[in-house]
Amino acid sequence: MIKDLALEQVVGQHHALGTSITLQIFGTQERTLLKKSFDLIDHYEDLFTVNRDKSEVMDINHAAGDHAVQVSSAVYGLVKLAVEQSRENFGFNALIGPVVKLWHIGFKGAHVPKDSEIKDKMLLTDPFKVVLNDQNQSVFLQMKGMELDLGGIAKGWIADRIRDLWEAYGVEAGIINLGGNILLVGDSPKRASGQWSIGVQDPKEPRGDNITSVMVPKCSAVTSGTYERYLIVNGKKYHHLIDPRTGYPVKTDLAGVTTFTKDSVEAEIECKRLFFAGHPMKDWHKNPDHIGAIFVYNDEHVEYDNFGQ
């Protein structure tokens, strides 16, 4: 059974969410479900994107300082989750967009802004200035110029919805890879243990070169790192992960952290929590949905939380 399931598989590739997506389903040669999955990803991108002028999230942004906007349940649910997590002030903030755009790191025109410019934009990032109305499923950004951006957690949420779709169709095993955001569905057909092997990127090497790997049950793996986009000015390196508590790139010895959790949206959130903490957190892995975490530091040493390596 293990061998047969691994032999039969379909793989599909797609570009969406600003990244390259690969879906792999074991135990079948039928491609219909891949098409349904890609259609679902495109549908959610149409709702959530802030890279086009028209989407439900952009409707909220365009109405900032003016009026509340009623949205679909998918958008409202994800906005509510993002705002609630932002209010915890651990480093994730779905309203940080105006500050990120000021730095523009990784894009043409990247520069170090003036302190006064950062202070001005920071006024637009207060998650307590978002009014959520559960009854109407409406969202109101109270200040003109405020912007919601769900990019920090949307990929994880969408990966979870693809898993829901696959499970409804009886998929026994598969891999959802949304540009490095991995969600493993079912038991691995390649090993009697059902465990999957996941590699962790070496921050000083090209993408795909791993510094370590671990064996895990079905789960999601998400990485936050400072090594893919940065700006160098007068010999000083500024990476793209802006700390919403300061408006500046977060000061850290971490090159990257990878979290392994039951759900992918949770992996997105917890990855940022651990990255901004800068080190393993006491009791973090005692949550049964938190399988483990791997911390890779700038000096290339690696720390494992709950992997016993």
C-alpha cells in the first residue's frame, strides 16, 4: 500500500499570490482536483490581494477614514484574525504597510527613511483603530491612509482551505507548497512511519540548499528570514522584516526561524512570534498544535525546539 500510493501521483504548478505554487497529490493520476485547487487559490487571491486596485481588502483600504465596508465571511474572518493577532503586539501587524512602503526594501527606490517620516507613518498602524462589526461583517479603518495587508497570513489560511478541499475529496496524502509555505496532508506514502522529511534553508546559500532537515508528522512548515530581501547603505545592512513596534528592521541575531504546526495559518503567526522573540520561547511547544521550531542564527548555529537534535 505504501509503495503503490507513492508510485501514483499528480503534480501541478501555478503562479499566484506573488509566488510559484506546487501541488502534489499521491495515490491518483486524476488531475481534476489540481485544477479545482488552483481555481480556489485564484478566487481567494482575488478577494485578499492588495497588489491590484480591486479586491475586498482594497475596498476596505479605499474607504479608510470614511466608512465601514461589508465583506464576505472569508475576508471578514481573516481580517478579524489578523487584527486580533496585531493587537497582541508581538511583532506581527497587518497594518504595517505604510511603513514597509516607506522603506521599500527589495524593490526599486529602497532607501532609509527619515525618523520623522517613520513616526508619521507609524500613526497609521494602530490595530486598535480598526472597527470590526461581527453582526454586519464590516470593517472600518478609522484614519485616512491606513492600510490592511493580509499578506503575512493569507498564504497559510489559503493552504488550510486547499487541505479542506482535498480531504473532502478523500485525498490520503499530498504536499501543498505555496512558495515555500508547506502543508503536508496525511501520512507520507514513502515511509512506513508516515513521517515526512522537511529541509530547512541555509540562509547563506542559494534557495534549495538546506542547513538541516527533520522528520515530522503531517503539519505545516513556514519560515521567516532576513536573508532574501535587504538594503545596504554605507556598509550597514537593513533587512525587510520591519518591527511594527519601532518602524525599523527588527534587531536580531536570527537569520531565520521555521515553525512546524498543525495548521498553516497558525504556522504563519507563530513563525513571526518566534522570529520577533529572537529565541525559543519557554513552554511554546507544550501546545499540542505546536510540533516544533528550528532557529538558524547569523553565525550559522542551529537550535531545535522539541526536535531533540
